[in-house]
Amino acid sequence: MEENNLYEELSETIKKQIDKLDELDIYTSNHIHNVPIIAKRICEKLELSKIAITFCVRCAYLHDIGKIFIPPEILQKKERLTEEEFEIMKTHTTKGYELCKATEHLAPYAKGAKSHHENGDGTGYPERLKDGSIPTEAEIIKVADVYDALISRRQYRDGYNRKTAIQILKEETDKKRLNRKIFKALLKVILEDIEEDKKKEDRDLRTLLTQQHYINNILQIY
């Protein structure tokens, strides 16, 4: 329901771009609708203004728009990409930026498309920006993007369980590649998801409590 509400609030210009992504493959389609929901919830935990949240959600919907320019044999490849193929894949950031900048109604969201693979320690792409230079919307999208990519099934692997995904994100945060404050906001979002999962009839309560305890321990340290 939340996904439908977010999508319906978008302009027709943005919807047309999302429709192009939906046509690429089921994994890209699912991802492009999941990330804005996660990003919105992170924004709410960060107590951003409604205007800032709306802006971030629109950026999140467009963050992977450059993938429409990536050859399908690379985008949908089930095996590990070669170095050459990965270099081509990385161009989705700059191509998405260029597409947005060339379209008046999309131009404000261009930096989210360009910078969502930057790392705070300067090891990301395409510009190797460091913490402080990365747009806030891109930092939020990155955390939402990575989390969804980890827990979701992809053409080349099954999704990781929630605890493993958090461990990976924590390692990236400890290396200063992810924004710590945003990672903490994500953890609070995940705690809400765990509470909802507890209400389900088929719940694995022991696993949920273990996840909850693990997250609370991280929050205490952070």
C-alpha cells in the first residue's frame, strides 16, 4: 500500500522513467520500488522535513535510471561481472545524471543518480567523493540501496538473511564508507519490521528476538 501511495504521488515525467526500469527485469523493477520506501522511512527516523522527504523519495525512484543504458547481457548476467563489464555497469551513475540534467523536471534529482555509489572514505564512484562532499540524498539512498540489494533475491544469488545484511552494512559503516547516522536510522527501521513480523502467525520468534538483540547491541555501541 505504501509503495502504491508513493508511486501515485510522482509526476508523470518520473513515472515514465520508472516504467522504463520496470521493463528491464523483475529484479531491477522490484529494487526500484523497494528503495524509495526504505529511504522514506530512514528520512522519517532522521526527522527530516516533509519537503526533504519528498525530495529524497523522488531521488530514490530515479537513482538507477541510468541502467536503461546498460546492455542487458551485463545487467542481467548471472555470473560475476568481469572488470570490463563492471566498468560499463558503473556508468549507470553518470548516464543517469546526464539523463536527469537533460530533462527539466528531473534535473533537481540528478545528484542522487550520480552519487549513490560514492563512499565516505573516497573509494566509491564515479567521482571518489569523500564524507562531507557526498549529497545527503545520495548517502540516504546508498544505505537503502545496499540493504535492499543484500536482502533481496538477485539473478546471481539468493538474498541474505537480515542479520547477515546488517553485519555487512556495519562493516561498511565501520570503514566509514556508509554514513553512521543514516545506518543507525536504518537499524531503527528494521526494528519496526521485526515488531511487525512478531505479529505474523508463521513467525520464527526465536530468530526475530536474536535479530532484535543484535540490533539493540549495535545501537548501544553507536
